[in-house]
Amino acid sequence: MTETPSSRAVSGTVTAAVLGLASMTIMANATVASSLPGLRAHYADVPHIDTLAGLIVTLPSLAIVLSAGLMGVLIDRWDRQKLLLVTAVLYAVGGTSGLWAESVWAMLVGRLALGLGVAGTMNLGMTWASDLWQGPERARFLGMQGAAISAAGIVFMLLGGLLASYHWRGAFAVYALILPIAALAFVALGPHARQIAAERDQPKPVQTTADRFPWAAYAFIAPLAFLFQVAFYVTPTRLPFHLEALGTTSPLVVGALMAALVTVSAPVSLMYGRIRARLSAMTIFGLSFVLIGLGFLAHATATDWHGVLWGSLIAGLGMGISMPNYTTWFMARVPATMRGRASGLLTTAFFLGQFASPLVSAPLVAWLGLAGTFAAVGGGLVVIGVGLWVAHALRPEPTAVEA
């Protein structure tokens, strides 16, 4: 009898491999945030360098937006191990392009290649998490995954800040870490990938209503994920310059302050399974928006790096409970044969928000200044969070049935 996804034995090596793939996602953008002041100074004669510096952080998101849906379809229909190898190479070459690219335009091309790699590795990690864990076990694993992403963020941002303190290009070397992670995933997930392929080749039953893609659920979760990322990525694209205006210019200190956010989110993510058992998904969504908004308001009122630190710690609480919640809520409504597609579409919503963030915040900065931008975005997040609570109180969501 064919083994079902819920009955697959998951070893510690497999768990580490899936967590590793997920942890590489956070490097896509924010790792090089501490290099932005040095990059801006190096290319000071390039027109619109402030906006281009922001795109160095978020341009991978454009490539992810354009390719995540295709990557999701490939995961459902193609050899996952081959896809892992292709996307890992794109990740490594594109990510490290900042070490050797001479012009800012060549660097931007490298960031697009990085985005293609991230689209593959992130969707693979999300799909494997949905395939190998089910129900409450999935919620607990996604909490672990959120903690792994946060822990990786601490290491990567501190390492990026340290390397950038020697030279602004140094932070780009961190992207080479994809190579050992991909090698581990290739070996550990091989047996499961072959089993998935064998099940895919079996005759398919007639499609029923329950096997259709949950577009109504996606119509809710996609805009919410988009708004979350538009707001949240004001941090890596604008906070280094806000700190510079407050008198903090050391790349290492900037990296440490950025890492403070994920330092808090890691233990909160580990508690996600227990939090979700007591609070509804909508309550958690609202709480995350309110906490991140309050953190931004602390950034806006800060007079030195101490105030920014407190803002990062508060926002980290919201981040820790947020990311696992999106995947848990949506994947509980997706048929097993469509998880790759669902991962791709959810990834598209996330990274479309990341790409749009500097474009949305640029006119706000021109109009309100950096502190005013953090105040406006923070206030907006609090309003959204409270609105979600009110909507949930007026119309509680029905209990989702595990697909």
C-alpha cells in the first residue's frame, strides 16, 4: 500500500534539511541592509542611487514574484531534486554577485538571478513542510521553521554587518552558505522525493469539489500577506538611513540592531503551536499587525539607537507569530496535490509586497521624512490589526478542515 504523506517517518536529518532551506529565505533581501550606506557612497555619482540602493535589497522580490508561480507548478510536476540543484546554483551565483560586479546595474542583474534561486528554494521548503507534517504537527513544525528563520536572520545579519564593516561588498559573501544547505537537502530529501514522484505517476481519481484550488481563501490571504510585507520591509530599506540620521553609522551596530528584531521572533515562533491552540488565526493576524505597528512607532519617536532597539524588539514579537500563521492558515485549505502551486502563489504575494515596499515608502520619505514614514506606517498597521479583530468578532471564521 502506498504510504500517505501523513504517515511518512521524518528523521532529524530531514527536519534539519527543510529547516535549512527555509532559513535561506531571510538572506534574500535583508542580509545586505548594513551595506547600503557604503554602497550608496561608492556609487554616489549614479543618478537616483538612494532608490537603486533600496532595489538592491528588494529586487530579488521582483524575480520571485515573476517566477514563484512557475516554481510551484514545477514542484508539483517535475523532479524536485533537479529543481533544487538548479535553483541553488542561481542562488549562489546571483547572491555573491555583489562581490565581483563592477557596476550597480550588473549587481542588479545578479539580484534578479538570486530571486529566481530563492523562488525555488523557498517554495521547496514550504511544500516539503506541508507534505511531511500534518495538522497540529504542521503547526508545531512551522513554529520551529519560523524560529529557524529568525535564528538564521540573527547569524546572517550579524555576519553581514561584520563583513560590511571591513568592506561594503563583504556582506554578499554570506550567500555562499546556500551550497552546504542545498547539499544536505539533496541527500536527505532524496528518498521522499522519489516517493512523491512515484505517487504522482499513479492513476489519478476523478477530480471532486474538494480537489479544487481554494481561490476564495487565497483572495483573503494574498492581500494580507502583501500589506504585511510592504510595511515590514520599510525596516531593511529605510532603518539603516534612519539610524544614520540619529548618529549611528557603524555597519556592525546597524546589523546588530536589525538582528535584534529576529532575536525576539525566534522564541515566539517556537511557541506558535501552543499559541495557535489557544488563539484563532485571525486573532494572531491582528496581534501581529498591532505589535509591528507599535514597534514602528517606537522607531519614529527614537532619539538614538536605544529607541530603535526597543522598536525592533516589539516588532519582533509580531513577526514571530505572523509568518507561521500565514502558511498554517492557507495550507490547511489546500488539497495535497496542489501544495506546490499554493506555495508559489503565497510566495508571490509575500515578495510582491517586498518589492513594492521601497517604491511605496519613497514618496512617504520625501513628504514626511524617515521618522514620519515610520510613524505613518506604524499607525496604519495598528489600524489594520484592530480592524481584523473587529471583523473577526463580527464574523468568526469557521473551523478549517485539514485538506
